[in-house]
Amino acid sequence: MINRIIDAIKTVSPAAWRIEKREEETAELFFVKKQLDTRRSKDVTFYTVTLFRRGEEEKMGFTSIVLPPEIAWDELKTRLAEAYYAASFAMNPGYAMPDPVRDNVEAAQTPLMQDPLNKTASRMTAALFEKDTHPQAFLNSAELFVERKKTRIVSSEGTDVSWSSARIKGEFVAQCREPEDVEIYQDFSYDSLRPEALSSLVEETLRFAADRARAQKILKTGSYDLILTGDNIGEILDLYTARSSARMIYPGYSRWKTGEAVQSALEGFEPLNISLTASEPFSSEGIRMTDRPLLENGVLKTIHGSNAFCRYLGTEPTGEYRSLCCGNEGTRSFEELKQAPCLWAVTFSDFQMDPMSGYLGGEMRLAYLIEADGTITPVTGGSVSASLLEKQNQLLFSKERYESESYKGPYAVRIPGVSVAGE
């Protein structure tokens, strides 16, 4: 099919082209409480074709279309001609294509890559419901997906790369009906077989649901030391991924430069050490991806991004990353980090990190108010707001670690003096 597409591409004579073939197989399970409601499996193949067109004054435009493998020859040529025409309406400054790479990366010899999808799904289902034993809270619904895909990218410049990958993802809703009927939504995603992590996540979320059902609206407006845990830390640290991207630096939204300090630490606090993690060996543009240092002791080491924006900046195209690792080892245990007084916010209605302004915030659905006399009270309502750029020199991390597909690093962080709008 790839050769057939290449023959059809020749009829429109683009400046450059790229074809991505993706074969995906999935096992999908849908549960109502503990009962399997629906089981589905998919095995699909599709092709994404990107055509590049040069215009006046060295401008370049491109457009991408998705094609099924059974497409007829005449329709294939028509779709490509329409896509090539559409590229003329999206012109930007021109740039060189990615350097050609030829490689076939062998699949990792792991259970997630080798075992039948249904076997993996069964193991993760057992993990999902293993800790569904809370006396007040329970899982009222869940979805579990096991995905495996094979990707091949071919380009007009001579790139021909292929690799395989797999992941487990899903979501569940924990519910507690007394004394107030509440639900807490939780999603998950792993790039390896991690049943213990899923069981622990379920157990924690059920506990949170029970605490949310009895949480009080007593939080007073003021300044609190805020503790964040799990993926919420990955969310705020993504500020550094975003502001160091060529996509933000080229138009001037970020003025960060490699070799310059973007964060330092006050005495008693840790400077940041963050690395970009390659989730796959190649980007969607066929650029070889490797783990790269992003911050070392608060100093920017890497500007990263797509081929176009890196070419505009005159830096090495790295591909776009969607996973990071915080290497800070932490100076205190989680229990020490929760030293009173502080506010541990665990679930939000909509937690956000704005990389443009540097502000983080969100409305809390559940938090734990830890007071100086040792009282711990589940609270709900109120919203947090803080500038991470102003607080970044005073971050305290836990020694305990956390791992998901998008974030690996300390389980908890303490941010001092965060504004809270409460009662």
C-alpha cells in the first residue's frame, strides 16, 4: 500500500512528502460496578499522508490526510490532489525537512509487548477490582484499554523507520453515597504492565471519595502552604517543558536560552532537575527521539520541538515530548512534608497550569486541612492560585516516588504561601 500511495503522490509532484502507516490492535473492556458490560476488540490499519508545497518567497505549506487501506486508486489520487491544493492556503516561512533516518527498532521483550492483549487486560482487570473493598465507597463504572501498535514512517528524503509500542490506559469513577452522594473521576495510563500501581490508585481514590462525602466547607480565605501529589506535579512541571519548546521561544512567548538559569533555589530548597523522556523511539515526523536533560540544577539544557520550529531557531530538531521525569530525590518523607499547618489538595474540578503566565490554579473538590494542633479535616470548595515562577525557588519534594506514563518523579511537593479563596 505504501508503494501505491507513493505512486499516487507522484501525480501531484509535491515539494516533499511523508507517509505514516499505523497498525493498531486494542482490547477494550467496559464495566458497570464489577460486572463486565461490554467487551470490544479492534484491529485497524490506516495511513497518514503529509504533503508539502512551496510557494512564493520561499514559503512552505503542508496538509495531512488519513487514508484507509482499501481506498480505490481514483479516489486516492483525488484525495491527494485536494490535499495538495489545500496546502497552498497554509503558507509559512520555509524550512528544511528532517534529516533522513533508516532504522527498524525491535520491540522490547516485555509482557505488555509479548502477551496476548486479552491476557494483559485480565491481569489489569484483577488489579482494578482487587482493592474495591472499601466499606463506604465503591467503583460504579470503569473502562480499561490495552493498546498495541506498529508504526512505520517513510519520507521523500529517504527516512524509513519502524517500531512497536504498547500502553494501558483507562478511567474509573469512585462513588460514596453517605453522608453525601459524591463521585470522583480518575484516569490512568501506563507504558508497562503495572497492576500494583493501578490497585494502589483505586484504593487511594476510594478513600478520597469517602472523605469527600463527609468533607466540610469551612476553608477560610488566606495563604496556605499547598501540597500537591501525583500527576498534579507533572501538570505544574510541564511549565518547564512548554516554556523551553521551540514553539514558544521562536515567536517570543518565552525568552529562555540554553545555558541560562531559569530557576535557582534558596538555602534549604532544591534546584530543579528535569529530563524529557522519549515515549517512542521516533516522532511523528520520523525524528529520532532520545531522553534529554531539560533542567540541570535549574539551568536550561535543551530547546526542543518539531522540525519546523527548531529549524526556524537554528537548533537540532528533537521531536515533541509528552513525558517528563523529575530527578529531584526529595529531602523529606511525605509525612514530614505534611508538617502542620498546610493544605493537601488531592482532587480538583479543573486543575490547570498556564505556561504563558506561569499561574497554576483550580477549584478543589477535596483537600485535607492540616492544622497546627494536629487536626486533619477533609474540606471541599475554595480555589487555589499561585505563580509557579514566583514560588519555584522554594519547592520541597518528597522522597517517595510516583510513576505514570506522562510523569515520573517525587510523589509530593510543598509550595509555600499559596493564595486560597475560601469561605
